[in-house]
Amino acid sequence: MVSIPDEIRDAIRQATVAGAEIETCRAVGGGSIADSQRVTMSDGRQWFVKRHPHSDRFPGLFEAEYRALRLLDEPGVIRVPRPLTVGPGYLVMEAFRRGRPATDWQEQMGRRLAQLHQSTRRDGYGFDSDNYLGTTPQPNDFASDWIDFWRERRLGWQLALYGRQAGADDPVLALGERLMARLDDRLAGPDEPAVLLHGDLWAGNAAADETGQPVIYDPASYYGHREAEFGMMRLFGGFTSVCEAAYQDVWPLADGYEERILVYRLYHELNHLNLFGAMYHSQCVATLHTLV
């Protein structure tokens, strides 16, 4: 048994039905940047509490995640943990029980992701607030042009962060500059609307619930080109060709998507280089060589 601060305890009470009290609170495994507890109420419902011991270093961290979870849940096409309440330094959301993936989990994942994208189309690329990719700040000021958004708020941002610690002759910076000059050609593609992206969809941020169906969580959401979702999905594996084929059955990707997805994957490679250092350097260089 662990305890939670009175502030969080009171927030849960106020957001749940009258008369329900917290019975137990246990520490559970969570992400690499937060402490997590599972709270059980007297009426049997369970909530997942995420806390950060140094939330003052990451202003808006959980507020942005709260908004993203609400938006991802709204279409009702793929399960996400429904957020209950949020405050400085904590987020409370629905707890789900992990289960064995259904035999068609990959197919369901691809189809439901496509349906999520289809149901969240809008004008303009960005989000209503900045958020975080891991612990890296992610700027989300809206832009009307997708390539400009990707140049300034994604690749350019990551390269600038890396430039603060790297030497001027670092090949990542030299190759990155060449790619930025060619980005209009590398991302040339269909004129598609922005859609709501999970934004950090790797195998560690997806699971099966107690019925075996897909659940996604820990988003770094924004409105962007749907192909960008696959950049992170392909980086570490976990989503198979069956998943991608099911996606394309619902909403086919346009010709040339393979090269564009490589540009989107590079963003996440650069973020890992900035977060974890030299172990990702050669991977970034190899991807940049392919693109320039």
C-alpha cells in the first residue's frame, strides 16, 4: 500500500460519484518519466494515477496529455484510458486490465487507427498547446502549411536542440541542413487534411485490454499529416505489415509514402539522439544519408 497526496485524493472524490471512497492505492509499473499508482474505489472502479516528482521542470506536461486523451477518446473508435481529472503534477485516468492480444490485434489496430484519423480531420497543423515527446518540449503553434510546420516545429527544432551540444562539423548537422533545403521535395505529396495523431505510437504505448482489443496511451498528440504516425510506429517495431495493410484497407496512403515516412521517422531518431545521446548518432546519420 502507498499513499497519495490529499490534493489528488480530494480531486478523485470530487470527480467521481458521491459516496465512493478510495479503498486502496498501490504502486504499479509506469513510464520512464512518471510514478504511477492504481487506486481502487469502494464501488470497485479503478483509476490510474500518474505523478511526476519534478513537475515544475515540465510545465503543462499532464494538462496536455489530459486534453489529448479526451480528443483521442471522443470518436469512440479505439480505446484510450479516459481521463478523470488533472492538476499540477498529476493526471488521473481510467485503469484498464491488460490481456492477451486477440488473434486479429494487428488488423484491429490498423483499422481503428485509420478510423481515428478519418474521424478527426480538420484544417491547420499543430495543437492548442505545446507538449512533450518524452521529456523533450514539442512546439505546436498552428501552421497552415504542413511542410513549413515540419521544417520549423519538428526537424528544425530537433536539429537546433542537437546543435546546442554538438560541434559545428557534426555530420548530423551538416546532413540535416542539406535535408532541410530539400524538404519541399522530400515531403511533396497529396493535399490532405490534418488529423489527430497519437504522436508517440510505439509498441510500449499500445497494448491489449482484457478483451484482447487495442488500447493506446501516453500520447504526444497534435494535428498533422497521417503518414507521420507511422514514423514512430516503424522505429522500434511491434506493428506488423498486417497492421499497415489493415490501415490501408480503410484509408490507402498515397504513392511515395515510404520516403515520406522515413522523414517522419527521422524526427523520432533525432529526439532519441537528444534524449539518450551517442547511441543514436549513427542511426541518424544513416537515415540522413538515405534522404539527401
